[in-house]
Amino acid sequence: MKQILITGGAGYIGSHTAVALVNAGYEPIIVDNFSNSNKNVLIGLEKILGSPVKCHEGDCNDREFMQSVFRENDIQGVIHFAASKAVGESTKIPLTYYSNNINSLIILLEVMKDHSVKDIVFSSSCTVYGQPDELPVKESTPRKDAESPYGNTKKICEDILTDHIKSGAATRVAALRYFNPVGAHPSSLIGELPLGVPANLIPFITQTGAGIREKITVFGDDYDTLDGTCIRDYIHVMDLADAHVKSIHYLAAQPDNFFDLFNVGTGNGNTVMEVIKAFEKVSGKPLNYEIGPRRSGDIEKVWANTDKVTNILGWEPQYGLEDALRDAWNWQVSLEK
């Protein structure tokens, strides 16, 4: 089995990707410093997979640690999730975000070169598009100035990878621009575990449904959308995990000096109110919500054109919004037990 290193592999998307890799015949090797994840995730993974996943605890910014991970394993490819990722927090501590997100990628690429590891799938974001002039968003849609330091780190990291390939590096890169990952593994053994107050809509909804939060504030109902609330493209985390597996498989067949990027979303947009109503339907829980003022930096609407990822990777989403909300709710219920 090919060993695939997953940086940030105990995190939300990383842990689900570990499951998808095993199901596809790969062996995941996790690196995580657990600054934004929980070691109980490893227990959940072992229950799902029937055996433990190998995990090295440490920081991707620690060059010698990363060298030791590559020395101790026969790594054939890397999926790079590890990064600080809260948009709001990044505006308060931008230097931390620039240092962590950019430096970790540079160190990783250098260590990969030292060990002749060619393939890397990079965790990018639809934040690089800003508020696009045309919808749905294509990979060729021009990137705009980032709304946050977090978003800017994703743009800079994409540029670093592009320049690395332009230099003639024997590296093969796939950058995946995620839209809005939601849901949980259908077993309810792993899922999203936000620290403190959730920054994302779905865990805030499920925590409100569970009574942990008093209410949800919908930030603005006067946008140019069907019901006045913002539109996002919500993709089930297991579908997103599958896109990473297909990307690793795809890179293995490419020439040594190679870069490609893909939008990974459903191709459909849903308003905040549609998400709230869908949650109430699948959970049977009425939600306490109020309409508040618009939130600074929020994009009005964005969703993906997925033609490229479908045509080239053969990837299509298998789950819908209600599936994702049902799995997210079942995960929340399991946490209460």
C-alpha cells in the first residue's frame, strides 16, 4: 500500500480523508500538533477502520520533526491540510497566520525534495475568488484581493506552488479550492469539532439544535438572493475526502513537473435560510434564529462550476445538503452521549 502523508490529518477534513484513503487501498500517515484538533479523533478512526492509523505528533513548521517523519516512513505523496483557518481570527493575529500557513508549506516542499517525494495535494479555498463577477465560479475566474489574512495565505501558497513548478521542480501539484465542507462520517464516529464558539454555520446550527447555543444570528437578509440571505456551496465532507483520493491517483499519472487546480463543490448554492429549513426538516428540531445586520467581509453569493473536476478526475458528489445536515446532526447527538 502506498503511504500518503496527511498533514493536519486529525482535523475535520483530514480525518475523513484518512478514511477515504484506506478505503481506496492507501495507508495514511497522520501528522498533527493537535492545536486545533482532538486526539479522540484517532479513536474514532480506529473504530471505523478496524485498526489504528499511524500518527506523528508535531508541527509542520518544525523542519527536523518533518525530516524524521519522512525518514521513518516510505511516503509516496502528501495531502497538506495543516494550517490556521479561522477567517475572523486571522484579522486579529495576521502575523501568526502568515508565519504558520506559508512557512509550513515551504518547509514541506523542501523536505519532500530531500526525500524525492513528488506528489502534493494542497488544501486551498474558494476565498481566493472573493465576490466573483460571474457565477458559477470556474477555475479560470480571476482571483481577487483577499477579504482576510487567511484568504491571502491561500493565494500566496498557490503562488508559491506555481512558482515552484515554474522553477522546474520535479513536483506534481493539485490545488483543490474547497467551497463549504459540511457533514460528518455516516458512522457518527468522527465529525467537525470546533474549539469554542463555532466559526462555521453548520456546527453553530447543530449546537443550537442541541441547546448549547441560545440562538443563531443570520447576518443580513437584504442581499440580492432568493430570500435575502447569503448563498454558499455546501459540500459533504466525505465527497470532499473522495476528491483528495482521486487527486492523489491523478497526480501519479502526470509528468514530474506538473500543476493543476480544481474547484470542489456541488455546483449548487443554498441560502442560509434554506440551510436552516433543511436542518429543521431532517432533525425535527425547530431552530431559534434572529436576523442581524450584515457582517463585514461576507461575500454575497458564491458557488462552483464543477465541470473540470468531473471531467478530469471523474469526481461527482454523492451526497446532498439534507444528507450532510443529517450526518452533522447525528454527529452532534453522539457528542452529547
